[in-house]
Amino acid sequence: MKRNGGHEPILSVRDVVFAFESGRVLNGVSLAIDAGDFAILLGQNGSGKSTLVKVALGLLEPVSGSAMLFGLPSRDPRAREPVGYVPQRAAISSRVPATVAEVVLTGRAHGSPFGVFGRADRAATATALERVGLAHLAGRRIGELSGGEQQRILIARALVSDPQLLVLDEPTAGVDKASQQRFAETLRDLNASGVTILMVAHDVGPVGPYLTRVVALHQGHLDEIPLEEVREQIGMFVEDHPGGHR
Amino acid sequence: MTFFELFWMSVVAGAAVGAAAPSIGTFVVQKRLSLIGDGIGHVAFAGVAFALWLDVSPLAAALTFAVLGAIGIDAMRRRSPEEADMGLALFFYGSIAMGVVVAQLGGSLNAGLLGILFGQVLTITTGELITIAVLAVFILGVVAGTYRGLVAVAIDEEAAVVRGLPVGALNAGLMLLTALTIGVGMRVVGILLIAAMMVLPVGIARNVVRSFKATLVTASAIGAGCAVAGIAVAYVLDTAPSGTIVLMAVAAYLVSDAFRLARRSLARGRAA
């Protein structure tokens, strides 16, 4: 699949069909994400957004169709090495015995499970926490943080290995408005620094002004929504946030 | 002769098991599998019953059955997670029932079996001590050598899969280490109480330290401390060592929980 002047997309799914026991959720879906994109995948609950992302990341095997990451089949673990992933989740329990720094540090565990974390891993962790503005919380237990702070910590974990592609599955679910805005600005800065972003959400929300692509999943099919249409709908918001991408 | 001169082998064996069991328990508890050690212990009991019937080494048989049980349990959990609960119950109760039947057939359903169920640390032999020490060092070594992967999977399994970690192999390895821990702990606290030594020190450590690594190290130190103190108290009070060891851990947990609640109240008071 070639887009944007013949460049190979860094993430692509082609004619993907996926079904659970209850029925088909993806019905011949194709999607390609290019380097530099800040794309959002919209859809209602149960529309198959998370399923599509998991197929794209090689975590689920489709009935038919293909998924590629960085030119390799997504099921190949090497294909996921340049990917940072922020999963959909509820708040982490305060009983989880791990500090913020430890959670971020686990993002440095790629491929091989052997060994302990070293000085370079700890330095990368400190840098990732600074990038999301939460370096001062490094020693706190992850469960003691607010939902918004936890999501930014999970982004730091995804960033700690300098990914080329950041995939976020409903990262602001249950997060207050103020935190969502800070979160959107963090993503804008990351995208501006060269990180490609694919985010799954119910609605565009505060990231609207910064998006370069909007796609929506409905009844197993994917539609590209013109950016102009989205911008019209969030016009007031864009005027309030002139720093957004145009 | 002093207590240590009389029972140094028991103390060393207790400390080895006390340190090794929570090092596995730290990961098992985090994965919400606290009772898995108990279940594998039931399977090991069936192995011991067969060993007594066939007159082979109970420790070797317990280890073999525990490892096979761990492999079976892991396969069952992976194949049908929704049915895992009932499947595990069948596995565990079927094993202990089989153990009782085989023990009765072999004529070993007597007081001697209590030593397997609840440990006999004061009568440990040199050969058993060497086996326990080697296996405990092996368990601690594997945990240290694969800490990077184990902690990543324990904190967030889905994210670990995305990063290309061999999550299935790490989970299977953890089950095998759990099985080894059951075998190692059999002579010290017995098949029915070894799970307590995997879980309780972790609960204590979680109440007093903040990080995962500190939880692991502190839990191992607490486990070893409870084992040594429990053996000494059992000697002085003439009580059952295994029960005394576990009761020490239960008491330490209650104290640590009171400490945690007091610390939380203090923090809330300061914030108000």
C-alpha cells in the first residue's frame, strides 16, 4: 500500500476480517499510517477500534487480511520494537507495589527478558518522565497518582525506548478535562518532535486541533473523515488553541 | 550444646526456603495468583503418596508431580481462561483425593504423612539440606537473571507482549519455579503451608516499602527471618515448627498492616 508520494506506511492493515464468537467486528478493513501522522481512530463502544489496533500490532490474528509494521508482519515481535503502546485500562490499584520510575523502567524491557535494569535504563527513565512533566513523581507509588497522571506515566513508559510510533488505546477515558488538555499538549509536542501517533477514542476531544488524520470505524467498516469537516466542528476550539497543526 | 549447634541444618534450610519462596511469591501475588502455590501443593501431595507406595524418594516425587501439575495448570489457564476456575478446582481436589486413596492403598495414611503435609524441619538430613540449598539458590538466581522480563510481565502483561517479551515462556517459567518452591519447602513447612511462605512475607513487605524491587528483597528477608525465628520459638515453646513459622508471619503481617493504616491516617491528617 503506497501513500504520500510512494513512501511505505509504517503501519498498515489490508482487507482485515476479524470475528469473535458473537460475530464479525472488522469486515475487510484497510488502514495505513504514514510517518509523521497524528491520526485518531474513532468509534462507538464495541465498534472494534481496540480490536483493529490489536490486529495492527500483531496481538490478535485476523481471520483474513494482513497487518504490517515497519515493513514486517505485525506478528513478528521485531516489528513492534519501534512501537510504544499505551493500553486501555482502568486506574491502577494503589496496592500495586511499584514506583512510577519502575513502571516507566519496564518500557526498557524489549525482546530479551534477561538481566536487570542498568544505568542507561535509569537515565532514559528520567528523561521520559521529564518529557511528560512528571519527573518529580518518580519515587511515588503508581497507584497513588490521579488517573490523568497515571496516563502520562504510561506514555512515559511508551516513550522510554524512543519509539517511532506511539499507539494509544482510549488514553483519556475517565480522565478529567484539565488533564485531557495537558495530555493533548504532550501528544502535540511529541508529534512535533517526530513521533507518529495513532490514538483510539470515542471523540476527537482536545487533540482535535493537532490531528493530521481522522478515521472512523462503524459496523465493521472504516471511513476517512475529511480534516476540514472535523476542523469545522471544532472551530471554536481551534481558535482558542492556535498552536494546533493546520 | 546451643540451639544453633543442635539445629543449624534446620535453621539454614528454613532460611533458604524462607528467602526463596517470597521471591517467587512477589510475582505470583502481583498476578493475582496467590492461591496457586496451595493448588500445586495439592498436586505434590499426590506425588508423595505414590512415592510412599512405591518406596521412592518423596522429595523427588513431590518435585516431579509439582512440575507436571504446574505445566498442566499453565496449559489449562492458557487454553480456556473462562473455564480455568472450575478446571483448577477439579485439578486440585482430584489430586488431593487421589493422594489420600493412594496413601491408603500403600498403607501410609498415618501419622508419618503429617510430616509431608506440615513439614519436619528439625529432623532434616544433610542430603535434604544440600538439595534444598541448591534449589533455593537456583530459584533466587533465575529470579535475578530474568528480573527484567518478570517484572515487566508482572506489572503489565499486555504491554510486555507488545514489546516482544516472551510472555508465555516467562509465565510458564514462573509456574515451574512455583512448583520447585513447593518441593523445596516440603520438608521445612510442609506442602499445606509452603504457599503461606510465598504470600505472607510479600504482603508484609508491601505494607512497609514502596517499590517492586524493595518488596522482593524485603519479602525474602522477612521470609528468612520468620523461618529462623519460628524454628527458635518452636524449640523454646516445644510447638510445631511449621505452624510456628507461619504464625510468626501472620503476626508480622498484622503488625505491618497496622503500621500501614497508621501511616495512612497520619498522611491524611497532615493533608487535612
